[in-house]
Amino acid sequence: MSVPYRVTVRISKNTMNQLEELVENYQYDNVSDVVRKAVDEFIERHYKKGPTSKVDVLLPKKIIQDLEKDVDQGSAISLEDLIRVILRDYTAQRVSKELDQLNNQENIK
């Protein structure tokens, strides 16, 4: 990939070792590809477009494995999609519960 700009950064030996490990263990050609991907994801997350924003969620591996099984069984098209559905349903239930409580409080008055 030819890109017109070059940026130089200094990183720790530990960070460089981790970047090189990512190149070895995943489908990246070199460390520059990993850094470009990280910068692209950072911009996507922080340069807000539209009514949604991206959130990182840390989940225990066991939960991820269970969710991946659900995806494999056809519950969703991807892990990200399944997590979105779960959060949407949770939020809808939470809002409904809050509205019910508000309605109950108004009926008491």
C-alpha cells in the first residue's frame, strides 16, 4: 500500500515486541500495517459520524466463547451484531421499566 505521508513515533521495547507478535500471529504483513489499523480504528472511534458511536467492551473469555457459539448457531451474523442486539434489548427493557415506574408514581399522585 502506498501512502503519501510518513509519521515517526518512539515506542518502548515492550510495545514493539507486542506489535511484532501481532504481525507473527495475525494476518498483518508488518508493524506499519498494525499501526495504520490502530490509527484508523482510533479515528473511527473518536471522529464521530452520525447518531452512533463505538464502545469497547471487555468481556471474560468464557462469555465471548458462549456468544461465538450463538453466532455459529445462527443467532446473529457476527459477534459484534449479537452484542449490539443484546445491548439494544437490554436498553429497551430498562427504558420500559423506568417508564412503568414513572407512570406508577404519577398514578399514585
